[in-house]
Amino acid sequence: MGVVYLKTLSLTLYWLLVLYGGAWASAFVDSRLGIAGYRSAASAATGILLLLLGTALRGWASYTFYANRLSVVRIGPQAHILETGPYARSRNPLYLGLLALAVGWVLFLGSVTGLLLSCLFFLLVDLWIRKEERDLQQRFGEEYTGYRTRVPRWGWARRATEPAPLRGSTRAGPGGNRD
């Protein structure tokens, strides 16, 4: 389990530092272009909160992947659909955490350019996720359709959802009805 913790920590710290570098570069561009920053106590506090939440979410999501013998850095679908931990509440907690880190640094540093780049980053990530979802749908079919129905792409389900019963199952639904 020590290796899982080390991999989780190293990947989370990597993204924390890479995104700090991007936010710092954006703030530098702002200063060179004469764009006034918006840094205030409120934006800094919001930035710190997003950094903490993004770090925790990325760490939890990465740990969940590694603990289930899946790879966080992978091109193409995983071996199975993960529906535990943060993946029971959001289909993309790694990306959600990544965006929280990006926006957190930008708010903390008060960069207008960084805020605009974060919006562009979100759009690019969303396009990438849609491509991944097509691949997952093709690979897992109805299993992924059910997961997609229960768990939001962006955002956070108020409570973790249980997988739907398989066809022919006699498990009762939420109201006790079997139909």
C-alpha cells in the first residue's frame, strides 16, 4: 500500500506545481501587458479553498485508481468501470480536481489571463472527456450507460448511487417495487 500512497502523492504534487507554473506565467503575462490583476482577500481565500479541495479530490481519485490496480495516466479505456470512492459521485473527479487546482491558483494570484486560459482549459478537457465517454460506451455498453445515467459528468451527486440491478434481477427498487 505504500507504493499506492507514493504514486498518489507524487502525481498530485506534480499537477499542483505544473498548474502553479501556468498561473504564475499568466500573472507574468498580465503584468507585461499592463492588465490589472484582481487579487483581493476574497479571491485569495477562494483560491486557497479551491486548491485544498482540488488537491484532496485529485488525491482521493488517484488513490482510488491505484488501489484498484488501475492507471491514472492512460490513453484509452480502463479495464473496468470504477464506481467507488469519488467515482460514485462524479464521473470525472480527476479532471474536476485538476480544474479546481487551475482556477484556485489563478484566483490566488489574481490573473485575468489565467482566468481566460482556465475557461479554455475547461472547454478542451470537456472535449477530451466526451471522446473518452464514446470509447467507454463502446467498450462497456449498457454497464456504462447505467453509470452515466446515475453519476454526473461534471459536478457532484449529493449521495453515492448504487449500480442499477442487472436484467432479470429481483432486487427491489427505492420504493420497494420490483417493477
